[in-house]
Amino acid sequence: MFQHRTSEDEALSPTYGSRYLSDPIPKYQIPEEGMPARLAYQLIHDELALDGNPALNLATFVTTWMEPEATTLMTESLNVNSIDQDEYPQTTEIQNRCVSILADLFHADDAENAMGTATVGSSEAIHLAGLAMKWRWRARQETAGADTTRPNLVMSETVQVCWEKFVRYFDVEPRMVPITPERTVIDPELAMALVDENTIGVVGILGSTYTGEFEPIGELSAALDDVQERTGLDVPLHVDGASGAFVAPFTQPDLAWDFRLPRVTSINASGHKYGLVYPGVGWALWRDRSRLPEELIFHTNYLGGDQPTFDLNFSRGASQIVAQYYNFLRMGRAGYTQVMQRLSETAAYLADLVEASPYLELMSTPDALPLVCARVADDAGFTAYDLSEKMKERGWIVPAYTLAKDADHVAVLRVVVREGLSNDMADLLVADIRRAAEELGATVPPLVGHKPHTRGKVC
């Protein structure tokens, strides 16, 4: 059936379909002939079985489970291109509703007419927000007859790599606030020392990728207010809420980090993280229309009708947008609150178990993202990387990595708590960590006991 001949290392070997295929299937060339649908499915299914188990992937913030009804809706909208607003007006309406819902959640003054868009994750949202800050800064400089060639952006060393991509791709000087092992979030005073007339904005992170901590957004806002009062510089504050923007409104509703602070001009959020949607969907929101320069909005008519867009991507599937709206309707504020509080309780429970360990030192803090970050004690006899590799033998994916630049001599482990990681699974996780530590040579004290489903202690 298949005429193309190839060597064994360049061919696929189906686990169960080989009895039906006489010739090898090339890996890096399109086959000369096709195959039955069932065999193509089985071949790819077998290969994907080599991936890790998403339920045991404690490295990712991305959603790994949704309800069957949500999956059905996503399947039904797989063939819808959300950019085609004229052909799919109801999909556009659903996106606009999601923007308004988030704007209301983030305390925008006019949520119903909020300015925002769905994006392919927070990376695209961050680039859009950064471009808006750069364009507004440039317009201000041109009006003042000032130099427009040296824009800079102030942020912590703990920013996610998409911020590093933004400053490189769009020719902006990064001004990084250093961290230490003892202070792993931005220092507002050090940040203000980096602000000048060429600063397009300051970034505050609501949920560090490294430790899960919320940066002091309120303090950054107050410090920028003081800068304006002293120097006249009106510098916007962007909140990178990739992870925390779907957590803080439900676990700390009184925490002012969003549009309640007049200094905050834009926010990005990841619907595919604690927004509880499969990857990839993000959201970019601005305080009002004036914060998004008209130059960044493009108008097209070749899909039918005038369609304003301000995305870096053009074509994009509608499935994740539809799924986000499903979650809003299905769960409501009460449902999201219940989920986020339970995740936080599980994280606190796991943190207590880790804190009691003689060979782990807790790095994460409460009132932040539902995750646990810990370093291996210096006298443990093994490293975080050793423990991470050992955990893979049991199927757990527990990442080991170093902290940001000025604390990169510190290696840590991180467990992201998502739906599915119950207290019972946390017990199993800790038991496997103990077993791995023993195999690596640690002396592990016996478990005396703990209180299940509460913030118990392991002695």
C-alpha cells in the first residue's frame, strides 16, 4: 500500500495498528498514500500516550479539566473563526459580554462599554498592553517636542518571559528591579528610582510565576502618584494578572489591585489558567477607550462589513471564548469563589505538610496564588533537581528551577494547585516526596498525624 521506503529511525511503528500495515510510515515526510481514519487515530493516540499525565502535572497553571458540557460546546464551535464578526455576530457578542463581565469583576467604571478583547493567552494580551503604553508615551513626547527613541519599561526580575519578549520585539529598554532570596517581589522604592520621562509604564504582577506571590500593586500605585506629584510624570501602571486576576476577586475581594486604583490603566488575565478554560485564551482590558490608541485599531472589510480589530493574531478559534462564557454562566461568582477558596485551602494544607518537613523550606506565602513553592535545605544531601527527577518515577511532574536573576543561586520546587488536586492527593504527593527523599538518602521522621481537610501539621 505504501510505496515510500524509509529507515527504521525515520519511521513510525504503531503499537496496535502494525498488524494492518505492511510498510513503515515516514515521520518527516507526508506518506504517499493515506490510511483508514481509525488507524491514523490509533497511531497518534499511541504516540501521545508517551506524554505525562495532565492530572499529575503540577508544573502547569493551565486548566487540565473541564465539564463535559463545556467540551461539547467547544467541539460545536471548533469550525468558527471568531475574527469574522460579520458572519458570526453572536460569537462576537459573547466575547463582548466576557469583556464586560471581567471589567465589572475588575471594578471598571463603565463595564458595559469596556474596552478589551480576547487573546491567545496572556502573552498576546501583554504585548497589546505594552504597545498601548508605548504609543501613548510616544504621543505625549511628540506633543512636548521631546525625544521618542528611548522608551523604557520598569518591572521586577520575576516577570514572565513574555515581558522579555515584548521589550525585545518592540524595542523598549527593560529596567528590572532586582530581587533577593528574602524579597522575591518588586520593591516599590527601587522601582521608582528607575522611573524617568522615558518610562512608558510600570508592571505589577498579581501572582508571580516563581513563588505565586502578589506584588504590592497598591503600594506601586501610591508610589507612582507620589512621583507625579513631585515631578509631573504621569506614568501608567499595568497589572499582569495572568494567574491572579481570576483568583484575587474571589479569595480577597477587598484587595485593591485593579481599576479601583486610578493609576491602573490596563490588566491582562489568562482565562486558560484560573479562568478554568482549556488553553488558550487570555484577556486584555483597558480602563477606558482613551487608553487604547486609535493607531492600534485596524479596520477590515474583506470578511464582510467593517470589522475593527486590535489583536496581534487574526484568525482564532471561538471555542475557548465560548467556554469562558460557559464558565461564567455555569459557575457565577459563588461558583468561582467556592473553587478558588477550596484550591487555596488545599494549598494551605499542602504548605503545612511541606513546612513541617526537615529537608524542605517553604518559600511561598498565604494570600497569594494557590501554589506551594519550597527550596531543599542546604544540608539535605540532595538538590531540588534530584527530588524533581525522582518524583517522575511515580508520575508526578514537580518542576525544579532557579529563582530570577539576582537570586538564581536558589533552586526551588513548585506545586501548582488546580482542580483535581484534593487534600487526599496532597497526602499522596507528600508521601511520595518522603519516599523519594528517603531513596535519595534523607533521614525522614515518622508521620505522627495530621488533621485531614484542615490546616494540619505533620510532626
